[in-house]
Amino acid sequence: MLEERERKEPAMNPFQKNESKETLFSPVSTEEVPPRPPSPPKKSSPKICGSSYPLSIAFIVVNEFCERFSYYGMKAVLTLYFLYFLHWNEDTSTSVYHAFSSLCYFTPILGAIIADSWLGKFKTIIYLSLVYVLGHVLKSLGAIPILGGNVVHTILSLIGLSLIALGTGGIKPCVAAFGGDQFEEEHAEERTRYFSVFYLSINAGSLISTFITPMLRGDVQCFGDDCYALAFGVPGLLMVIALGKYSGNQESLMPSIG
């Protein structure tokens, strides 16, 4: 009977584990984990003359001044170009002028979509500024009398205006916001002042161009007539300068901003 009971007892504990002392008393390491090295401080953008304003703000404001000068300077003589250079009638000139203006205020939607969904603000400004400059070049070529006939001038002008509308509208929703992104959170007051200076540059460029560009057209003679090529070329040159200033100083822009 005793032998049978001993044979049955192991069968009554089928899930009993044979745990060793090594398993129950595993040694714990007493070595201290070395502390992680401190993260490097965030690199701040260069400032203007030791102030709290980022250096990139100066380039953004100059870029906007030149861009507004080029846009409104071109528009100041655009209707005269249609009437007296392309010899369109008043109805056609007015229709094309307002169609161009409407397109300029529609393309900001495209610029915002491209910046937010694809390229980011900085690359959108650079690439569409190149389109902008190309439009000014074609518009200036379309105002040279010896370059083809009226059909060539019309084609160059319409293509140039389309590219200008895409360029000026495409960068419009990006530039002001990109400038605001250059400020750290603790510089909210400087950011507010930046927007005041930014919009001052817009109005200054627009005002000055409406005086200078018509003078370039009427007071300067080229090819024996009013110099529309110069009136369109000078605003385009300012846009080239703006693009060069902007793209040539991208190291001063905050690298974390798209």
C-alpha cells in the first residue's frame, strides 16, 4: 500500500516545476548606468546688430520690397503697352488686364497647397520666384520691337503674364508667414514689429514703382519709341536681385523651417 501511494503522488502534481536555486536567486548587476550626454543647445539664428531680430528678416523685407516694385511697376504701364505697342482696342486691353489681375489673386491658393503639402515655404518661394523672373524676361522680350512681329510679341506677353501671375500669387501666402517663423517664441513683440515693417515694405515698393516705371517708359527712348522693354526689364531686374538675396543667404534662415 505504501509503495502504491508513493507512485501516485507524483501523478497528482503534473504542473509542478523543478526550479533551481540559480533561477530563484539570479544575481543583480550593481553597476551604475552612465548618464546620457546632454543634448547640444539649439543653434540660434544670427541677429541684426546684436538685437533680437533675426538677420534673415532683413533679406525677407528687401525681397518683398523688390517683388512688389516689380509687380506694380509692370502693371503701371501694362495697359499702355496693350494699347500703343500691341495695338489692341480698349475692350481687349481691359479684359486681359483684369483677367491677369484676377489670376494673380487666384494663384495664392495653389502656392499655399504646394507649400503645405509638398515643398514647404522656403522651396516654394525659391522655385516660384524663378518662374516669376522667367515671366519678367519673356515680358521684356515681348516689348522689343525688332524681335518678331505682333504675333510673337502677343505670345511672349501672354506667356510672360501667366508666369508672373503664378509667381507673384504662389509666393504671396508664404513670404509673410515664413518671416514670422524666424522668431523664437519669447520674441513675440519683435515678431509684431516685423509684420509692421513687412507691410511697410509692400506699400513702399508699390508706391515708388508707380512713379519710376512710367518715367522709364516715357522719358527714355529706345528703338525710336517709348521704351517698354526698359519699363518691364527694370522691375524684372529687381526681382532677380530679390531672388539672389533670398537664396544666397539661406544659411541665416532657421534650418528647422520648411
